[in-house]
Amino acid sequence: MSFNEQFDHYGEWRREFALQLKRLSQWMKDHSLLDAAVEERLLRLELQVRSDKIMVAFVAEFSRGKSELINALFFAGYGRRIMPASAGRTTMCPTELGYDADVPPCLRLLPLETRLQTQALMEWRNVPEKWTRVDLDVNDPAQLAQALEKVAEVIHVSQDDARALGLWHDDSPQDNPPVRANGLVEVPKWRHALINIAHPLLKQGLVILDTPGLNAIGAEPELTVSLIPQAHAVVFILAADTGVTKSDLSIWREHLVTEGGGTETRLVVLNKIDTLWDALSTPEQVQAQIDKQIATSAETLGLPCEQVIAVSAQKGLVAKVTGDQALLQASQLPALELALGKGLMGQRQDILRSAVAASIHALKIEAGRAINMRRRDLAEQLLELRSLRGKNISVIRHMRSRIEQEKAEFDASGTRIFAVRSIHFKLLREVIDLLSTPTLKAELAELTRALKQPGIKLGVKKAYGQTFVYLREGLQKSQALCGEIHAMLASSFRELNAEFGFSLQAPVQPDLARYARDLELIEQSHLRYLGVGNLMKLSRADFCERLMRALATRLRVVYESALGEVELWNKSAASQLDVQLRERRRNFGRRLDAIERIGQAASGLDDRIYEIDDQEQVLNELDAKLAALTSLLTSAPLPFAAHSATAPAPVRAAIPEAA
């Protein structure tokens, strides 16, 4: 099964799951079980499933065949090359391919001159007028391919201009771009490219990141410290005939490997194995060469051999376009598709399943609590009404007076409940302040000052380390405050339950530890970028400013996510109280109505008892339906079982004798 087919199955599963969620939401709304917290939880879960993105980053030195591999894996259906993949340098700027239904099919290009300003790439995304836009006709492969050739465009500038743009370094001549005979320097015309097309895979959430070579990767901090580290899989491409070169190893060590290893989501592709197809060698000898390159590359990069896959992207593309199954098997492209499909999507589905299970469990508890409260109120009413059998009208009137007195006492208890809310919100405000943007900005102030100091910044690693110590301490303090809030709510809810017969339960406090892990990953990606090789870059104010903005942008995402989880937790606690207050007031109304009807007709008592019995049956049916709907969501089979990101052993196909 090709990667495209596997991704189609994954997309179908997500769409069906989102539809089931919508049905559950409507059913709960129809039966008054959809309070604010439950609705928020359902909306977030539906949005997470519908908008789940899977980013695959393709990283390599120049001329390793990245764009051709992307063509072979994803765009062979067009019957031709879509991404430019001619000899020499092709993709000159980082290029993202994705789909946004709110944006028409187009190519957006950010001019290189924006590097003279300090805004981060994420900030430029919000300034559409600064991008050059080229409309795309997705039904015309030739127009599409011609338009995308723009990502390979270059301009020629003076060395001073190249230096100002951060693309010329006197101290690292080996990394500098080519110089023409007239002394001008060849640099990319564009800083970043965004391609928005309604390709079936992109519509289902796939995002493809095609990166240029080492020089461009190192020159764009946000690419190195944000985009590549956040990719769900990184495909690192080498040339099969050369294996791991010095520049390949530099990219691998500086940009793709974390301090603790973290290579599970890395796949290494030995591309262009067709260069080893030698008519003077037997297929067995050719395969032995390929196997040797796989073993050597795996050992050099510190990977198991299963994560190194040898392919021929060019032959694979030709085979798909011409329908040549023998050539497709010889290209070994299906083995890479299988590794990407099962490893990458199996991993994403495991994450989604975990998130779904936790959210559905919490949702079921919250909705079940409302059903149980109604059931308990019915039981109280039934006991109350049965006690009236055979009693005269004065007893019934006395019962009415007692209910009215209970209602008055309950209404007067608002001050007590308000006090609980007040303490809760006061403590919560402290957590919100700790996770706010102003607090984050203050925590980054010392690091910002360190990076703004002129000259070589030998102490910048220490400043980074101290900053992340502060950030982790802030998260730990937030977690501790959440613990205090949880303990306060648990105590207050127990008292309210005892006094008013509620069934309040303090919701499980948010686990902020996973955001601490996000901080650790961000810290690692930045510290890896602060090696000796980048000391001269760090001496430039404009470069440090971009690095700092990239860090702040990524940290804001983490803090906003943590804050969103805290706010959902708060809404869950508040909604519980609101729901039970509302149900209790309704219960008083129903009890008074029943007494009124009993007083007006002798048969009213038995009729009302029968009605309550019927309502009890309705509640049992509601409970069973809730269990069935939630079970359907948590037990629905996924298209793939759990898989690691390691690749299966490729099927050895016959190598063409006369390649």
C-alpha cells in the first residue's frame, strides 16, 4: 500500500471520528447534558481531530534529490514533476506545502530583503501584503510546475549586501554562496515559500517542508530551532554513491540529533541507488554495495540499519508515471512509503487515541454526573410522594411549606457558594498571571540583554540555561498552585455535597509536566544551535534578534496551550457548580408542581409516581446511550496499529540487468 493510500485511510478515519463527535455533541445538547465545560471539551477534541497536521521535513545538503523524492512520494499522480528537480541546486528557499481552505490555491513568496528586518518568520505570515503571490491552477500540471519553479530563483548581489542579509561570512568562506566573474554573489531570491493547493494528502493534514542545503538551514534560525524540531518526521537524504559526507554529518549533528539521541522519528534515505546499477556487475553485487552503504551510513549516524532506506526517487517517479511495476519495486520506493505510513501515521494515531481517550473519559464523567443527579432527585421525589399516600390535605400542605422553606434556605446559601467561587478565582488568577505573555516576556529579559551585547557572546549558553531554569520554575509554581486549587475545591465540594446533597467532584488538575518537556525540547534545539560554528553569527545583532524572536514565538505557543488547559479545567469546575445549582432549582420547581397537582386531584399522587417511574427509565436509557456513544469513539479501530518510526526491511527487488 502506497503512502498516498495509507494517508487516505487515515483521513477517512479522522473524518468519521469528527462526525461521530458531532453526533454525540448534538445528542447531548438535545438532552440538556451539554454544559459549558462539556461543550468546550467536545469542540476542542473535534478541532484537534479535524485539524491535526502531520509535518514531514525533508532535509539534506544541496543536490541530494529532496525535491525529486517529494515528487515521487506525493505528486506522481500529476504525471510529471511538480517540484523543480533539475540538476544542480533547485529549491533555494525553505518551502512549505500545505492546505488552507480559506486561502485560494497559490504560491506565496517572502522576499529575501525581509532578512534585513528582525521579525520572525511566524510574524511575517501575518503580513500577507509583504508576500509575492502567484495564483495556481491545480488542474493544469504544467502551469503548476512552471509556477513552482520560482522557489529555485536566485538574484545576484554585492558581497556587502550578502553580508547584510546574513548570507556571507568572512570567517566561514566554505559556507559562502558562489561568486560570479563580476564579483556579485548568487543568493536566493526568496526567503520562504508557502504553497497552498488542494492536493488530497494536503487537504487531509499533511504538511511537507522542503529545505535547502546547509548554508540556508544555518542562516534561518526559525527553520532550525522551530520548524525542523517540530516536524513529526524528518527524512534525511544522502547520496547512495557517496554515503555520509562531511557536510551531511554536519547537518545531522548540528540540526537533527538532540543531546539525548531522539532519532526515533528520523528516517535516512540513501537516494540515487540507480547510480550503482552497473551493467558490468551482477544484481547480487549491486545489492551488496547498497547493503554496505546502508550499514556504513547507519553506523556513522548512530542509527539501526532499519532506519536507513535505499531508494531511487527518480526511477520511482518514472515507474509511477509510466505504470512500470518492476521498475517501481527496483527503486525500493514502496519500502520508504511503508515506513513513512506505518511509522509516522501510526505514531500520530497513538497520540490522537490517547488524547481522545482522556477527553472522552472526562466528558463521560461530567455528563454522567448530571444524569446521576437527576436520578437522585427523582429518587428523593419518589420517596417524598410515597410518604403522602393515605395522608390528608393538611399533611400535603405541610409538605409544600417544607419544600418552600428548603428552597428559601437554598436560595439564601448563595453567599456561601459565592465565597467558594471567589477563593477559586483568586488562586486561579495567580496561575493565569504566571502563564501570561507579560510574565514570559519578563523571564526572557535577561537572555534578551545577553544576546544584545556586542561582540562574541561566550556566556550566551549560561544565559539560555538560566532562562530555562526560570521558565521551568514558573511552570512548577503553576503546577503547585493548581494543586492548591484542587485541594481547596475538593474540600469545598465535600462540604457543599454534605450540606446540599450535591454530587460535586473536583476535576483532575491539569498536568503541566508535558509543557515542561516541551521547554526541554526547545532548549535543546537552541543549545544545539549555539555551538562553536555559530559563534560568529551570534556576534551579529540582527541574527540574535531573529533568534530571540523565534524563541519567543515558540514559547508563546507552549504557554498559550498550557493556559488553555488551565482555563478548561477551571470551566469544568465552574460548570459543575452551575449545572448542579440549576438542577437543584429545577428539582424544587418539579416538587412544588407535583404537590400542587396532588392537592388538586385525588388521583394525582399515583399519576405522579408513575411519571417518576417513567422518568427513571428514560434516565437509564440516557445513561446507556451515553455509554454506547462514548464507547464507539474510544473503541473505533484505527487504520493502523501502533508502530514505531523504524522502517521495515525493504523488499529486495530485481535490479535491472541493463540499467
